[in-house]
Amino acid sequence: MQTATDLFRYIQEYLGVSALTIALLALIGLCFGLPAGKTVRAAFAAGAGFAGLGLLLGALEGVLVPAVQAIAESSGLSAEIIDIGEPPFAAVVSASPIGVWILPLGIAVNLLLLATNTTQTINIDLLSYRYFAYTGVMVQNAANSCPIGLAAAALNMVVVMILADGAASGLERNAGLRGVSMPHGFAAVFVPVARVMNRIVDYLPGLNRLKADMNLLQKRLGVFGEPALLGFAFGFAIVFAARPGAVPDRIADALAAAVQTAAVFALAPKTLSFLIRQVRPFSNAAETRLQRRRKNRGRVFIGPDAVCGLGQPLVLTCTPILMLFSVFLAVILPGDRMLPFAGLAFVPYILVAVLPVTGGAFFRTLLVAAATTAVMLCCGSGMADALMRAAAEVGTEAYAGYTGSFSSVQAANPLTWAMTALGSLQYTGLAIMAVLTLGFALQNRGRIVKEAKKAAEKRANAARKNAAEKRT
């Protein structure tokens, strides 16, 4: 057991997510019959695409996050619970046995779901596995049982995979992301929340008519709607508002930041397009092989890192607005005790959840994302006590400088909150989780089979029509 634990810890800590993703893609390609040369080229190209998109988005965060934090500080905004971002979240996950075992557990769950035709997604978003592990750790602490925590982590992944399946058609329709889904442990959980908020907007007079998409908005803005100019404008405005001091110095800083954001807005969609082209052969090969071997298999999706969603022009444009709004929303929202601060870079993942839902409408996307962010903030407040207890048990320096209440945006999702609450009931709570998850899985399997039958009938009708035309 200890040898296996040390091996998995070495793989995760020393090989890194990027190398693991390339290796996993290559393995998928070879297993599903892609030629070795094509597999290696596509796997490394996809890895380069992931890395490039991550670097671009990191540059954008490097401009926006400090600027929004400075605006919040200068406005005197404060809250009872401070968001301290990644450190406590990562410390809790990495120090737990669940964090070490989540990689083989997650791969086993994915294979089981594929074998039983319960999911259409092959999850290569290895970084997202830490969200499943985090849920497991929270449930473990609530139930005082590691086996219950491990089981909860597995059930969390099942639910997220099914949610990713359901959102895949929306990603293809609204963002052109064909052949991919996003089984991200944070973003996918907010897709049902976004659907509810979107339905509420449908009943709000005036607001339900806000349907202008990014293409229409850019057309109306003319040259000022070009991605690079939009990025330049956002970067300049936010950094200029955030910087203190003399006007010439503020302008100089704002111009430097604006050029950086303009580059991200211009290059991120192109990098995303390149990345999706490299990933598509893997989903096509998997779909072809699985449909050949199993009746009613349906489509198959590759589940890459959620940075794919962040590379969309609509998401890029809405990101600075949502970051600013989330800080001010935290102050006025009844019941919220958390101010998003160190984890501001994670707020745009809400937009990834909204992307499959709103049809690409710019103002509706912002409205639904704002309402969904309110739910996230409430979950962050609700998870604060559990996260603080878990961090204290870990005993690292990640939270040593914080004497008050703290939480993390990364920890703020409704599925983790609900499963942690059920975890306090120990095996009774686990049984409730298992029954609900099984029902959800069976429902998803029924949908997959139904859609596969319809697609098969359509192909058969098309074949008969072609045969009849040839005879005539």
C-alpha cells in the first residue's frame, strides 16, 4: 500500500499535469487505433496548445486580478470571511491520502462509466481531479472516515462526468467546440445553476429580450469590436482606475497592461482553435471504435482542461466585468460573508458554466453569470468552517498568517457543500449520495441510448435514400 501511494504521489508531483495529459492522450490514441505517428504528433501539439492557452490566460489574470484587488481595497470593501485563494485548498488536497489516490480512482471510475455506457466523456482534465479529491476530504472530515471520503470523491466524479455530457451539445452549438466536453470539477457543477438562472431570466420582462451575441455586438461596434481593441480598452480602463499616483504614471502603467490584454484577446481564440483541431482526432477515433464494439454507444467526447472555455471571445470579454462585479456583489448580497479576493482568477470559470446555456448572448451571459456568482459566494461562505477545520488538521503553513475566518473560491461549489452536509450522517449519508447518483447515472444512460438510436435511424434512412437515388 505504501509503495503504491509513493508511486502515485511521485507521478502527480514530479511528472506534472502537462506531461501526464500528453501521455494520456497518446495512450487514448493508440488504444483506439490511431496510427502511432499521428498519435504522437497530435498529443504533443495538443499539449503545446494547452500550455499556450494557459500562459495567455495567466498573463490576463496577471493584469486583471491585481487591478481588481486594488480597486476593492481603495473602495474600502471588506467581509467577514476572506478568500485566500489556492493555498489552503491545495494544502488540504495534497496532504490527504485521498489526494494521492484520486488519480487511479478517477481513471477507474471513467473506465467503468464508459464500459457501462453511462458517460460519453473521456476525462483528460487531470488537474480537475483535485476537486473530486477535495470533496472527498471534506466528507472524510465530516464523517471521520477515509473510506466514506474516497467513495464520496468517486461519486462526485460520476456526477460531474454526467453534467459534462449534458453540457457538451451546448458547447458545440454556442462555442463551436465539437467533440469536447468539460468535466471540470468546479465549472460543470454550476451548469445546472446557470440553467435555472437562465430560465428565470426568460420570465423577466425586457431582460428576456437581450439576445445580441458576440458577433452582432462586434459588428455594431465596427473596428472597436475587434478582439484586440476590446482587450486593449478593458485592460487600459481597469488598470488606470486601479493605479494611484499622478495621471502620466497611471497612463503609462495602463498602456503597458492594455497591450498585454489586447494580445491575449487576439491570440487566445486562435490558440483554442489550434488546440481543438489537435484533440478532435482522439474523440473521433474513440467514437468510431466504441460504436463498432457496442450497440447504442452514441457520441464520445474528450474532456480537456476548462481553459478551453476561457479561450472563447465571449468569455474573455465578460471576464473583467464579472471580476469587478463579483467583488461588489459580495458586499451587498444578503447572507454572503465571503469577499472573493485571492481567488479572483477563478471567478471566470463561472462563465465556462454559463457558456453552454445562454446561446452566446452577451448581456444574457453576463446577467446569468452574475446570478450564478451569487450562488458561488454563498457556497464559499457555507464551506468556510469545514475548510478551516480541514486546513487546521493538515497543519501546513498555507494558512498560518490568517487568524480570522477564511475560505476559497475554489472550494465554493454546491455539490461539495451538499455532499459535505450528507457526510455528517456517515454511512446513511453515503447511501443517500449513492442512490441519488445511481439514479442520475441511469437517467444519463437512457438519454445516451435514445440519442444513439435516433442517430442510427437517421443514418439508415440516409443510406436507404442514397441507395434509392442510385437505382433510379
